[in-house]
Amino acid sequence: MDLPSKTTAAFPYPLPVDSLHRATQFRPFSLSGPHMRAFHLAWLSLFSCFFSTFAVPPLLPAIRRDVLLSDADVGSAGIAAFAGSILSRLAMGPACDLFGPRAASAAISLVTAPAVLSLAFVSSPAAFIAARFFIGFSLANFVACQFWMSSMFSGNVVGVANGVSAGWANVGSGLTQLIMPLIYSFLTATAKISSSTAWRAAFVVPAALQVATALMVLAFGQDLPHGKYRRKQKSDSSGNSLMSVLFNGLKNYRGWILGLTYGFCFGVELTTDNIIDEYFYERFGVDMAAAGAIAASFGLANVVSRPAGGVASDAMGRRFGMRGRLWSLWAVMTAAGLLCFWLGRVATLWGSVMVMCCFSFFVQAASGLTFGVVPFVSTRYLGVISGMTGSGGTMGAVFTQYLLFSGTKRISTETGISVMGLMMIVCALPITLLYFPESGGMLCGPNSSQIQSYDDDQYQNLLPSTTT
């Protein structure tokens, strides 16, 4: 990206900044521009996308009756919702590199809003599955959100900025579990609308929310602290092409490992969001409203859990460097896997609720810790690395949903949850292979002889920031 040609003094900011004008402090309850304004616009826009994607599960009992959905159809729709975001997240990375996070974020929200509204008109299982597939594209907004935060905040606070923005946005997956049944109940009980019409009309709310937040991003957002986003012009114009940016980013093995890690923390979180409502509804016999409230508590934990992961990553980074970030990521993800395994073994309602709450904290914190590492992999191809990691999240969700919860009843849901926990523990092990020449890895220290061959932009991104 272009570096500012003027001195920092020429750009008065409410927050202290580094030499790239990125904020060195994070104040989540401030609305000051451009840094904190970008933060609030980013999480609100992503919040609306999570709200839309997970607006379906709490209304499934009503939708099943009208659209005649089988268990296999519900499982396929869940897979489709995540499959839609795999390629879109990967493409969103280079799109952010080329056009900036503001335009990319608004575009994906506006393009997918009609898909959300189309749920009001579905009349067959195939149409329902297709609608969920296209709605899933909206989750690519996550990559734009994390890219935007990494462009606005310096390395000493980027972990908490990424964690809080994504954590608050992920609350949409829990809040929709509460709000959509309330909208449905209001329309059927108070407005005296039939059940078939009520659940269809309810989807106007998430569609309108997506459009509103996208317009806010376009009207009030700013790509970078010092102005509009532009790729640096090179003598070889091919360096700025979409395929060139994508190819060079994909060569970085760290992005692949972080994608796997994210697939079995955030991917597991997505799968749990998709199945936990029906799990409590069917296994413990609670009613639709109670199941929705229990499921909501899983997503609502993101208010504190994912930000806690970002805070922990930055704290461990200041104390122990990259080694601290990696060890804390591995430890938290392993603990989440053990809790997930335990969740499938608990046979009582309140015991399951308690274990689920503990599991939600650790699995969401692991996601925050993952994106506490992502900004340090590469400055030059930050969008691609973010896209690879984000795509890994939805790829993991597709994999676990298809293998364990596809509706074929090869194994029980509770057994599937336990197996998913074991997968998390195994997939945390490759974190030990992450290595940065100037700061080391989990099991070994830095190697100064390798720094010369390390990407200049990557190395500069890991140097301590200066404040003014």
C-alpha cells in the first residue's frame, strides 16, 4: 500500500500513531476518526452478515413444515451456508489488497442482501439450500474487517483490535438466535399473521440490516489513516494483478497452517452455531424459544471471549514475542478441544449448558489468538494471508458439518461433537511448525542468518513500532 509522503505531524490524530499512522492505542468506546470510526463500521458491517447467515437455524422448526425439509436437506443447507464463503473469503483477500477494505466490505454486503431476502420466497428444499449458499458469501466480510483493522492499528494493539472487532461482530450469530424467534412470535401472536407468512417476513430484518451497514461503510469509512487506499505502482504492472497478488501470498506456508488452525477453532464455532439449537431442542426436549436462548449464549460469549484472545495475544507478544503468541494459541485451542469432547459426553441439560459456555469461551478466544498472529506474517500480502486464514475457517466448518452432522445419522450428534473436539486437539499441533526468522517459533529461537532472505515487508512489519 502507499506510504504517506508527509510527516505524521501533518496529520493530527486523536490517538497516538506510529510512523505508518496506525494507532498505537485501542479505545473501543471512542468514535474518533479515522481509526476508531473504522473499527465501529467494520464490526457493525460484519455483525449484520453473521446475523443474516445464522438467522435460519432458530426458525428451522417452522421452515421445515412449509418447505418439507428432511434431515439431509437441513444438513446440506448448513454445509452450503459455509461452502459459499470459502472461495469468497479467498477472493476477498486480494480484493482488499487491490481495492481497499472499505469498498470490498460494502460490496459483499450489498451483493448478498438480495439472497437473504430471497428466503421469503423459497418453496422447495433446493431453493432453500441455494439461498443459504449465496448468503454464505457474506461471511467474506470477515476478511475485509480484519484487513481494515490491521491497516488502522499498530502491531502492539492489532491483536486486540482484530479480536474485539471480530468478537463483537460474531455476537450477531448469537443475537439472531434470540431476535428471529421474537420477530416470528410477534408476527404470529400479536399481528395475527400465519406461521408460513411470519417466518418469511422475518427475513426482511437481516436483509435491511446488511444494506444499512454497507451504506454506512461507504458514507463514513476511510481505508487508511491518511486517506484512500491505493496499491503502490510498480514498474512491472503485473505485480498488481489479482492473480499475481494471490499467487505470491499463497506461497507463504504460514498462511496454510493458520488456515488449518482457524478451520478447527472458528470453523468449529460456526458448525456449533449451526447445530447447537437443534441439539438442545431434540436431545433435551426444550421448546424452540428455550433452545434459541441456550444457543444464543454460545454466540453472545463473543462479546468477551474473542477480544480476550486478542488481548492475550498482544500481552504474550509484549512479554515473550512471537513465541508467546504461538504458545498461548496452542494452549487455548487444545483446551477448547478438550471441552468440546466433554460437551458430547455430558448427559444432563444444565451440565451441557455449563460445559458449552466454557467451550464457547475457549474456542472463540482461540480465534482471536489466531488473528493475533496473522498480521505479522506479511505486510505485502496481508489480504491474501487474511483470506487464506478466513477461508480455512469456513472450510473447517464445511468439513465438520459434512463429516459429522450431515443429517445421515451415521453417528449421533453428541458423538459428533466429541469427535470434533478430538479433531481440534490434533489440528492444534501444526502450530509448532510456525517459524519467524527474527523472532523464532514455539520450540526454537530466532535465526539472524535467515532474516536476509525473509520478505522485506514481512520483516518490517514485525519490527517494534515507533510512536509520535
